[in-house]
Amino acid sequence: MLKIFRALYLFLNIAIIIALLTIHFFYKENSYQNSLLYYTFPLPIIILIVLFLAIFLNKKLKKYNLLIAFILLVIWLGRSFKIHFSEDIKETDLEVVFWNASHNRDFDDAFNINNSIPDVLVLVEDGAYNIENYKLKYPKYYFYESIRGISIFSKTPLKIIDEITSKYKTNIINFEVEGISFYAVDVSASIDVPRSWELGFVNEYIKIKEKTVLLGDFNVPFESKFLTNIKANFNHAFNKKGNGFRETWFWNIPLLSLDHIWISKDLKILKAEKVNTWKSDHSMVKVFITN
């Protein structure tokens, strides 16, 4: 009976690992159903599952699970852990910050977490606040609150170009600061709305690809095929100049890179940072660029 149980567990162990690896490396986002599994089981989760399964294997078989977990760890670190030397930041350079405030925070929370007031700040899913109070508190600066759940701050004059919302509540605001075009993006997180629809909407809307910054919660990881068009025209700020893990979600645990800042290739990225915080389940991301 014990031999049968061990044989069944070994079969289950192999089947689970093959299924997880097939979803992650082969099926990925080739269908709506597979994409949900792909987002649910990023590499850190798969590594933990493989290690957990190894607990109940005998010593001879356990080493294979440990080897698989080690290989996956190397792949994950190679993808996600970045090491770069940042360049000197000058007063004339632009500090741009994005944060998903998780419905509970406002501009002051963002300023405090950032340890300074940046040149440009975009919040999505922010908490309730009175924008007139901020205009009184910071009379030299510029604020904009959208009914679409995106808030914008700038130290210099801020020009709103356009706002648009998809049928399924993906929101985009195109604005301009210091001659640079910005697209603030908040992609719908609804699990019953395919990301292919919403990222297709984003890709179709973004027309300006020079002197441009895209920033927001795209709700797909960096490896997503739905970011292919953006990757062709923009540099990922953290990939170019960040240090540490790229993933911004969940609660400081590096599971998924959902929050991104993309910089057009004619702008120079000097430094990129991810700021962990317990005030949201999303980390803050920021970049320094020279105009």
C-alpha cells in the first residue's frame, strides 16, 4: 500500500511540475484561460511549489526537485534582478514617479514615501482627497484630478491633452510637461476581461513615440506578449537603470512586475528606483531622465 501511495505521489509530483512549466514557458498567454494561469503562477510561486513537493519525496528523488528549483531560481534572477550604475543627477533633470495607491493614499503619502516632492507624479487608485486643499497647500505647483481615478502632480505647468476610457474601464490620460508627452495608464484588473483587449486598447491609443513617457499599472508582467509593441518603441526604465528586483507587486514580495515606466528611446535614462512600502500592495517606481 505504501509503495502504491509513493508511486502515485511521484506521478502527481511530475505531473504538477510539467503542467506548471508548460503553462509558464510554452502556453503563456496563447488563450484567455492560459493567461489567467500564467499570471497566477509566476516563477517565484512555481519555485515554492516545487520545493514544497520535494518535502514528501525520498532522498533519492528529492534531489531532482531541488535541481529544478535551482534552475528556475537562476532563470528568475537572470530575468528580474538588475544591477546598474546610476549617473549623476542634475537640477535640470526630471524626476518622474508613479504609484498605485491602493485606494487609501493621496499626494502627501506619495511625497513622504518618495522622501521628496518629484517633478512629476502620477497616482492611480488613490484615496479620497480634496484637490483644492492641495492647491492651497502647494500654491506654486500644479495638480489635476481625473474622474477616471488618475491624479497628476507637476512642479511646472501641466497641460492635459486628452483622456480616454475603454469599455472595460482601462483609463489613459495624455498630458504634457516641459515639452515631454506623458501617457498615464491604469489597465483594468478585472479577471473576466482579457488583457489582450485592454493592452490592445493601450497600444492603439499611444501615437506619440518620441519625447514620451508611459507610466502606470499595466496589470501584466514585463514578459507579457501584450507589451511587445511598447518594447519596440520604448525602453523599460528599471531594466535600463534599476537595481534589485523589478517586480512591484505584491506587498513588497517580488511576484509580478505590474507597474512600469517606459521611456522613449530619444530620452536618456539616468537612474531608476523601486520604493517598497506597506502603504499599498504596489511598490512605487520612479525614474530620472534628462530632457
